[in-house]
Amino acid sequence: MGLITWTEALETNQPEIDEQHKNLIDAFNSLHEAMARGRGREQVSKTLLFLTNYTVQHFRQEEAIMDQAGYPDAPRHKLMHHGLVVRLSALMKDYVVAPATLTGSTLDFLEGWLVEHIQAEDFRLATYLRERG
Ligand SMILES: [Fe+2]
Ligand SMILES: [Fe+2]
């Protein structure tokens, strides 16, 4: 999959959410680049830590929007967020012990997860927010 390019196909039309998704994609791309260019362990760790922290922050804010709007599908959506955070945390721990565990295909999986999540779950949330007005 490689680098993710932002396109309108990822746009929820919720400015706050879109802005954060763009930053999240940038963070993924930075990690991708750090790995592809064979950057040192320290640089990759730093990028991975930033990505994980930013993901947590974005999910928290998206969940606050859901709660505020009384989004009925919030529990399921939050569970998916939780799943990715658990996965990222495990990835970070594994990377510290054994850097070889972080591979391009792991990254591809995560990027695929993000794109699918935005287009399915976040779009559904955005539609709800729009219809609710
Ligand atoms: Fe989400
Ligand atoms: Fe999101």
C-alpha cells in the first residue's frame, strides 16, 4: 500500500474530524518514510510513539463528539477504536524488544484499517451528525 494520499474519498465533511484524519495520515506516512529510509531505531520509535499518541487523542475527541450528539452506535465504534489502540500499544512494546517485528506489511494492515474505518464508521457518524443538524 505504501504512503496514503489524502483524497476527497476520505472526507467526512466534519472539519474537525477531517483535519485530524489528515494529521493521522501524515503521521502514518512519516512512520512509513522512517522505516523505508532505514532510519535508526530511535527515529522510528519516536514516529511510532507520535502516531500512537495522536491516534489516542483523535479517538478521544471523536468519541466526545459522539457522546455529545448522543450517537446510538457509539459503543461499537468505540470498541473498534479501542482495538486499534491496543494493537498500536503492542506494536510499540514489541518494537522496543525486537525491531524486526515492525514490518511493511504490519504498516499496510494498519493503513488499510484506517482507510476502511474512516470510510465505513466515521462516514456513518458524519451522516448522523449531518442529519441531526
Ligand atoms: Fe472513528
Ligand atoms: Fe476518525
